[in-house]
Amino acid sequence: ERVQSELVDKQEGYSSMVKATMLQICTLLLRNRSIQLQQKDWQKLTRTIRDYRKLMDYIKVHYMEPLTLQDVAKYLGVSSSRASHVFLEATGRHFKDCLLQLRLNESKRLLFDTNLDITEVCFSSGFQSVSTFYRLFGSVIGVTPIEYRQQYQIFRNF
């Protein structure tokens, strides 16, 4: 029900909620599975989940800064290769894709909720260049930041 509701409503952050719920379901299934996982496999799975949570906590605090996979790996005390593997295993996406989505979600929120000019939205969302922000926003969201704000301006008055 929760997953279906998130997919239908498509509120901000819905994809993260769906992934978190699915991860929770998988964990519950694994715990209640009639065939026991080997201890080594269970430890690997729980380590990945634990590492992913730590990585995401760090990224959520630092996404507005220039951030590299090496920075995240250093924080966690693992190699860049391990950090990359954690992202891929937990989300099916690469680090840069997750970081970009987080920054784009924040920029959409700022465009909707504030009157900041586009340059301020760009830098407040963690982008380091206005031209890169415009290019990535347009290619992923399908409209320019200005067009996005204009499309949703009517909803801000309610």
C-alpha cells in the first residue's frame, strides 16, 4: 500500500521513499526466510545497508559542497571502490547519479518554495556552475529552471 501510494502521489522524494520501503521489505523477508542465510552472506548484506545509511547521512549534510566519491569513502573509512560498490548495490545507481538527483530535488524545492534567483538556487543546491546547473536541470527535468518555476507558480498561491 505504502509503495503504491508513493508511486501514485509522486510527491517530492517519492522514489527515495519507495526504495527505503522496498529495502525494509527485503530485510523483513530475509529475516523470516525459512532457509537460513549463511552468516557470511548476512554480514555482507547488513554491512552494505549500514554503510549506505552512513554514506547517505554524510551526503545529505554535505551535498551543497563540492563532493566527490573519495570524500564520501574517506568519511566512511573505506576505499572509493567499496563506496562505489555500496551505492550501486543499495540503489542500482552510481554515486554521481544519486548526488545529482539529490541536488536536483533540492533545486526544485527551492524553485517552488522560495523567490531566490536562479543563480542562488544553483549554488544553494550544490551545483558549482550556473551553466552546468542549467544543462543538467534541462536534460533531467525536461524544462529550464525558469520554466519549472513558472509552471508551478500558480500552486504557490494556494
